[in-house]
Amino acid sequence: MAGQIRIMPCLDMQNGRVVKGVHFVDIHDAGDPVECAAAYCRAGADELALLDITATVEKRKTMLDVVRKTAKAATVPFTVGGGICDVATAAAVLEAGADKISTSSAAFRKPKVIAEMVKEFGPGKITVAIDVDQNPAMPSGYEVYIDGGRTATGHDAVEWAKRVDGYGVPVILPTSKAGDGARTGYDLPIIRAMAKATSAQIVASGGAGTLEHFYDAVQAGATILLAASVFHFNIISIPALKAYLRKKGIDVAGR
């Protein structure tokens, strides 16, 4: 296990507002990104993610004005994703105040973009997100999806994670389409498989609903615990989560 476990609230953004859906659809408003970021930093978040969830589908770049404002409110490392398709876009997002960028669909369509970003900014600035869904026809049982979970690729998720790892990317963020927003637990087999197959840190994403779900993800090999709706709607607080994990013997970052 690589270092301390970190808690990462995720701000899914659409039209400049934080939103949350279930299985990547059925979207509901969850607040202002700047207010949410400030509140999470005060509550003890170790990192923040801001994902412009419709940028790729709408064929536009990430909203830099929102990144700028949110970055000013964030006091922890801040990862931005959505619509980051090349080095120039990534540079603009980093210049707007992001500490790291996350790329998903563009990385899959043009894997050389990953190598270019790693070379330009250093591996520590890059996260590759992989949306997945179960597919028994795949060797690992999981298929890569792109375009915000809308498009099946026919490619095996664990094989793609291995390829991403080969570019030196230190963080891989798999999100289970089946688990997203459902609060039924993280998809542990894909976390386990990617943690075993790569040297990257694996972010648990999609499905947290109880304190136990976070603990299960750590046991499966995740080192960064990402969640949205349980934090947005005050189902679980970050201090309560950290206290619970520490009680279970987990080395958690921060206070």
C-alpha cells in the first residue's frame, strides 16, 4: 500500500454547478463548486476533484473561470478533469490553478497524449480516469467506456490500466458505471484487479454509501477514496469517515 489513505470529495460539474447523478444519468443540483470546495477543505478533505462531466460530449473545453475560482477556495491538491484532450488544454487548466489534471476519453482515443502530458508536466500532474462496466466477454470481466460512460469501446479495462501504467502515470481512477451514485458499495473486483496489475495508486470511485464501503475499498487496494453524493448530501462527514477508518487501524492522512 502506497502511503497514507486520502479522502477526495468529487465535484461533478455541469453548466458551472455541482451535480450528482446515478449511473451517470438522472442528474440533480448539489451546489456551487466554490462553496463546496471551501466547505470540504474546512472539513478535512485531503484532495479535491472537479470533473466537468459533459465537456467531452459537448465537444468543448473545461470551464476555466470555474477552475480559477475553485482553485482559490481550495487549500488541498486539486485535480480537474473533463474536456482535457491535449497538452495545450492541460496547460490552460494547470495555469488556471489546478494542481493536477485528469484525462479519460481523450487518453483512450489517443494514448500518445498521455506520454506527451507526462513529458510536458511530469507524471505527478497526471491522472488517467477509466470508466468501466461489467462485461463477461472481457478477459477481466470489465470493459472501458468513454464519453462520460456513454460509449462502449470493446477494450478490456485492466489491459488498458496496464498500458496507462506503462506511461508512468502514478494515479489511475476507475469509476464503475454500475456503482456510480448508487451507494451500494464500490466495485471491489476492478479496484483489486487494477491494484494488482499496475504500480499506480488506485482511486476508489463510484458507489460509496456507508462507512464500511470505504474500508472495503482500502482492503481491496485503493489508496485514495473518492466520493460525491454521501458528502454532498451530508450522509457521511469527512471527520466521521476519518475517525472510523482510524478506529479500524487505517493510516489516514490529515487531521
